[in-house]
Amino acid sequence: MESLRDLDVIQPVRGQKVYEEIKEAIINNTLKPGTMLQERIIAEKLGVSRTPVREALRRLNSEGLIELIPGKGATVTKITIEDIREIMQVREPLECLAVKLAAERIQPRDIKFLEELLADWEREINNPGNIDFQFLSAKDIAFHEHIIKVAGNKRLAYILNILRDQIHRITFLTQDNRNRIETSNPQHLRILEALKQRDPLGAEQSMRQHMQSIKEYYFERFGFKETNL
């Protein structure tokens, strides 16, 4: 169980930003699953009264990011293999549809943006020092979200946005393995190449392979057999 010293990463804020600050720390795995959260200590760390903290915790509880424990405070919820399974069952077909639509609509500026993201990714992988896994997670998220944006389907984007926090949290939680990082890069490049060629079927196939690879990695990471699906 993580110590509350992790809250030192959050800077003093006011009002509604309390919710965003705590939520971001949970999603990017600064506040890890199982971390105990207490109103008084959070309020002191953030430099606010306990009222906005209490409201923020209620909202986070309703979103499933924390669990309120009467008389004790709250804990950051853990991610279960059932969570992983359900999220990927929904995410895969939606992202495959998104990239197929994007291949029909993509513009040169979009290709340039995606190329720059993957170039940043490549530079970080080849960094002789320690890899910044949070940086890579952010680039991974930006790559997928830009494809969803280019797809131009508002309802598709809305549905994926419902899963957004959960997808991001799992990404930050699991994107700490160099082998996985090195596997993802060529998969992203194949998706990008299909987009450049304006090949909807090729883009869809490459994305599906990428999603399958992600799912297999998650199952392995959490000790789950895909045959249990």
C-alpha cells in the first residue's frame, strides 16, 4: 500500500482544480492502486479546506477511481483482470473502426503530427539513460486519440471518451516494460503507413493486430490466460 507522501507531487490549488489534480494523479499512476486517501491530509497538501476535497472524492468514487471507506477515508481502486477484459472487448472494435474511418479522411497535417509523435517515441527508446515511461505513455495516448479525432465520428468519439480514463490509467500502469515499448513501436509504424496509403482495410488490420498484442500483454502482465475469455 502506497504512502501518502505520494501526494507531495500535487501542488496547492483552489476550488474545482482539486478534483482534476487528484484524478490526474490517479490516472497517471502517481497515486497507485491501493493508496490511502484522507480528506484532512489531502486538504493540507493542496492548501484548501476539506469541503472541495470531500466533493472531489465523492465524484471520483462515482467514477470508480476510488473506493470510499466509512470512518477511514478512501483508497485508490485496484484494476482487476475483469476490468481489463471488459475494456479491451469494447476498445478493440471501436479503435479498429476509428482507424478505418481515419484512413479515408486523414490530411497531411495529421500524418505529420503522428510522425512527430512516433519520432519522439523513437528518440526516447534510444535514450542511453533511463526511459521516461510516463512520457511514452502520453505519446501512446496522443497517437490513438488523434486517430479517433481524425475519424470524424462524434458518437464513436463519445463512446470511447467514456472509457478514456480507464484506458489511460491502464496504459500508465502497464507501460513500464522496455520489451513492450519496443514491440509497440513497429506496430504504430504499420498503422501510420496504412494511414499514409489511405488504406482503410490495411489500417484496420494493423490496428486489430496492435489491439490483440496489447490484450495479450495485459493478460500476461496480470497472470490471466486468454483462453479464459
